Amino acid sequence: MALNTERAFAANAAHELRNPIASLLAQTQLLHESLSRTENRSRIEHILRQVRRMGRVVEKLLQFSRATSGIGL
């Protein structure tokens, strides 16, 4: 039961994080475009890489929770 609860939590957390991360990525990309010719460009590029990484981690977590629960079958 504890394992099922943990899987459900992971699935819910991953699902709930997808939209905020997508929104953060979109806003960061817009900021990147507006700062493309400033000294802050390297900082925003670092933020973009980290946001994309977070998105991949959350997506993998969601895929893992679906695979282990049998939803994908």
C-alpha cells in the first residue's frame, strides 16, 4: 500500500508540475529574446538550460509512475 501511495504521489506531483514548468520555460524564452544583446545573456541561457532540465526530470517521473502503475498498457 505504501508503494502505491508513493507512486500516486509521484504521478500527481509530476502532473501538477508540468504546467508551471512549461509557463516558466515560455517566460524565460521571451526574456532570453529581449536580453539577447546584453551582458545578462549567459545568465538567462543558464536559466533556460535548468528549466529544460527540470521539465525533462518531471516528464521522466511521470512516465515512470505511469509505467510502474500499468497505465500505459
